[in-house]
Amino acid sequence: MDAQFMLNVPFFAGLNEKEYELLGSLFIEKNIKKGGHIFLEGDVGTEFYLIKQGRVKIYRITNGKESILSLLNNGDYFGEMAMLDPNNSRSAAAVALENTTLFILKENEWKSLLMRNPQLLIKLLSLTMEKLRRANDKIQHLTFFDVRTRVYKLIVQLAKDYGIHTEDGLLINYKLTHQQMADLIGAVRETVSKIMAELQQEEWITLQNKKILIKDMANFEEGIIED
């Protein structure tokens, strides 16, 4: 693995040059074609994944309906949860949304890395707590908020995760279909499409190359969008 790539991955921040070189030599590179599964729910998990290039969807199927847990991009990592579980069982499935290149670290090397670098253990705990917080927020949103509010809150979160400032506003640098948005918030695509059209008509957002552009992020984030 290119050490320069690792320098731009927040999870590995703080390692010294020798550790970067050692870690880079341990990762295995693998290409996954669009639509290819990386693992399925219930599989034994013995690998840690880092996305070099591409996009990955983490999801579960419940009563025949898909629920997207997260959408990952370049520099994101996944697969660590199963290796923290004594049973090494995958709690969700992972599939490539486009042709994707992964860096893969085997379980023994991953655990050895964490033991040698306590700061990574602390960071892993912090990031795991953030994932738990987001999961709790999602449960709250599904329980108490209508679909319009869920769409609004999803856009705010996407802006925080993938937003880049442009002359026209804050651009969410991640393409999502209305179906993917619906699967993320527990709604149906037709309702999400209707709400997205309304937000454009009300001039809260526009689309730029199929990406969401928020014209005024401060007002959008602070405003309360009601049915």
C-alpha cells in the first residue's frame, strides 16, 4: 500500500514513518467489480477493509426489505466489528456500488497493529461510539420523525460527511439515488422523490451533476422544514 494514501486516512493518523511502511506491507490489494459482494451477513469475519477507490454499501435484509446502514467512500474503513466479536460473525453485508479497490488486512495483523499502537485502540473506540450514536439517532428518527424531516436530517448528515464548499453553496460530493436515500431512512422511493422535488421547488437545494447542492447551509441546517 502507498504510504502517502495512508497519511490521508484519519484512522491511521499519528503513526510514525516506520509504522506506515510496516503497515503498508501487510495490506493486500483486491479489486471488486460493481455489484460484487465483499461479505454477507452471518459470514465469519477475519478481515479489515480500507477503501482505496470506489464505493461500498453496508446493509441488512429484514423481512425481505433492505435497510442501508452506511454508504462508504474513498478512505473509509469497515469490517472491524466482526473482529471484535468473539464469534467473528458479520452483522451485515457489504457490496460494491461501483468498481472498487480495497486494501485488506488479516485479523492477526490487525489485532497486532492495535496492540502495538494504543492510540489506534482509543481512536477505534471513539469511532465505534460515533457509529453507535448514529445508529441510536436513526432509531429515533424512524420512531418520531415524519419522512420529510428524515430526508432533511439525512441531507444535513451527508453535508457534514461529504460536503465541499463551492461558489454556489455546499455540494454533497456523493451521488445517491432516491432509492438509496429511501433505504437509508426507512421510507419508500416515491415519497422521497416527491420531497426532493419539493425541496428544489422551495429553493433549499438544487442538483449539480446528480449531486445535492445546498444553497445556504447555515439556514438549511438551522431551519425546521415542516410538512
